[in-house]
Amino acid sequence: MENNLNSYNEKGLGTAKLTFFSIGTTLASGVFSMVGDLAASGAYTGATLIGWLVCGLGTLALCLCFYQLGIKRPDLKSGIFAYARDGFGEYIGFNVAWGYLLSAALTPVAFMALLFTTLNKFFPVFGNGSNLASCVVASIFLWLLCFMVARGVKEAVTVNMIAVIAKIIPILVMIIAVLFARAFSWDVFVSNFWGDGAAGSVLDQVKSTMFTTVWIFIGIEGAVVLSARAKTTKVAGKAAVYSFLGLLALYVVIDIMGMGIMPHDQLAALATPSMSSLVEYVVGPWGAVLVSVAIILSLVVAMFSYTILVTDSEFLPAQQGCFPKFLAKENSHGGLGNAALVAGLIFQFFIVLVYINSSSFQILYTLSTSLIMIPYISSAFFMLLETVRGNTTKDSSGGGKLGIWVVALLGSIYGIWMLYASGWQYILIMALAYAPGAILYIINQKQKKEKLFPKTYDLVIFILVMIWFVIACVMLATGKIQPF
């Protein structure tokens, strides 16, 4: 595709706003719980560092895939869904849009669980974060966010940028306070570096880091999802890379800092959010209060960012005929009224499930991570497909040919690694979410008066997904898998 397709939208969102939007969707709960979660997963210091290396290279490759595709395929706006549809057909494109929407909608519900767990320190009525009081207040708050987004997405992104700056400040103050306390100990950091024999092999330990490291970068593609609203698709890809590099540095510094303050077993035993207990251990009770304030502010902003992301995850596929047309309708304010309404209903459905099952923060973010794997993998595979076709290597702009091949291959390998590391239980759980989407797909195809399965492999994949779903239902009924 020629680069002149990448038309400049003067009124579109620029690099700064999109970078802050990606940071807003990504920098949320994970930064405050990852130190304890990584230790609790069974990974010791050495394996955790390898896990960071794998995650860093893999996620960077994904971000560079987004960047390159923004340059080479500017005709494909709305990012992840458009890539899958163009590369692999109507049915796979729908499933990527559906899976991404569910993952994005489940994420703020996971944030809710941690938010009210934190608020419980000040208001005991909220209990474990998934009781009736938490779910009622969360419902009201998320519906309010949907109303705000319905008033206009661009305005919401501007408010989000200001809020992200505000939430970064207490996080930086927290890091500086710990550094000034000189609590880091090299001896603690290197003690039991690989764990004892009971910790499992290094490979098993590295695999155990996958859900946490992927979770804390979910949302990094936010700028790409909003690429149709950007000045150019290249700007959206650039914003994804910038936000990733900044966040990776922040995450690694915080995790290394934690591993040098407390031994592994103590970190693993910390209550969620582990960062609160860790900072309190170093600087005293005021540190826990500071972290709690940072968590509350961070999660409120992230829930706002994700409400924008969810509505656009409905609106943009609907514009292109993947979802029902009524989701593409804009109101008199230029906002996404119908999409915001449906987003609120999806949030409410998940909140009810959380209440019924008393689901924890860790369970919710593991589910969200599972659902987003297929969208991530499809983007990397599309980049590889375009590279094989020669569409990303026609000229030297945006990187040399060798670099483009490395990015495409590394992104695809990382996608395969995510599936392998997640384990068969969570691959089966994906079917419980993906298979029901076929109902919406069939209805939408009939409304468009188009063939249900345009290509033979669409039908083959549909059959495989249904088989996958039946197996998952049987295992769910026998208690061998537990999604919530």
C-alpha cells in the first residue's frame, strides 16, 4: 500500500495525547501488585528477570508491529480488528474484535476489585472488593463513566491526559521515598536467586511470570485502537512504542527494588496490593497511605480510559460492518451513545458474575489476559504475513528490511510463547467467551445479506471453536476448569 493513504487528519489526536492515553490504560493495577504476584507465582529473582526480558522483547516487538503497520498499511484504521480481518478473513476478524472487546470490558471490572479492596482500608464496608457494597458503587461509577464518554471521545481523551499526569506523581514520590530510605540490599536481591528444588525448573518459573507480565502491559495498544481518531496511523503506532518504553523502565525499576527489599517468601506472602505493604515496611504507615492514594487515583483514571477504549472497540468494528450498525451511531454531541450504553451493560454483566462468584482481582486479570492473547497474536501474524508478501519491505522508510523481518518473527514467536505459557486450562476457558460470539456474528452476516463463511477455512475454524467450546463446557461441569 502506498503511504499517501496515510492522510493527515489535522483535527485528530496527536502523539502526546495518544501516548498518555496508552499510559492511562496500561499504568493501573499491575504496577501496585506485580512484585507480590510475581513472587507468589513461584518465580524467584533469576527467573523473574528472564521473564521481564522475554516480556520486554516480545511486547516491544508487538508495539513495533503496530508502528510498522501504521506506516505500511495506513488504510487499516482501528488497528487490531482491521489487521485480522484484512489478513485472515471475516470470521477471524470478528472473533478478534469480539475477544478484544470482552478483554477490554473485563479489565475495568478487575480494576474495580482492587480499587474497593484498597478503599476497604478506609471504609470497611467494601470488604474484599467483590461484596454487595463494592459491586453497587462500582456499577454506579462505571455507568457514570459511560455517560461521560457518550458526551464525546476526544474531550474524554483530553481529560484523561491531565488525569494521567496527576496519577504518575504519587508513584514517582513513592519510588523516591524508597530510594532515599536506602532499603535496597544486594544480599537480599541475590539470595536464593534461582529458588530451591521445590520451586520447579527455571522454565516453569519463567512460564509462571507470563500472566502477570502480560497483564501489566494490557492497554499498551490503546493508541492503535484509536488510530482512526489520530492525526495519522503512524502517530498511533509511535505512541504505542513511546508508552511501552517508558512503562517498561518504570516496571523493572519497581520490581528490582522490591526484590532487594524483602526475600522472596516474604514478598509472596504480601496481601494485595503488595506495593502498599512493601512501602510501609520501608518508610512506615504514611507510605501505605501514599500507595493507597496512588492506587485509587490510578485505577479511577484507568477505568475512565478503558471506558473510552471499550466504546471505540464497539464503534469502529461497527463502522466497518463487523458489529451491528446501531453501535456506529453518534449522538448530537458527536459521542458514542449506543456504544456507551452497550459498554455499560457489558460492565454490569461482569460485575454481577463477580458478585455471584466472589472473584478475586488475580482471577479477573488472568481472564482478561487470556482473552486478549488471540488479538495480540493475530496482529503479529498479520505483520509476518505482510512481510512475507513484501508489503512491509517495499522501501526503507520506517526501518530496514532485516529489522522488519526481525520484528515480525519476534512478535509471532512471542505470541506462540503466550499461548504455550498460559497452559491448556486457560486456552479452554477462552472458548467459553469466544464461542457465544458466533451468535452475534451470524445475526450480523444475515443483516448484511452476506455469506456466513466466505472462505472454507472460516467454516473449519468455526467448527473447531465449537468443539473447543463443548470440551470446555464438559470440563467446567466436572470442575476441572474454573473461569471465575
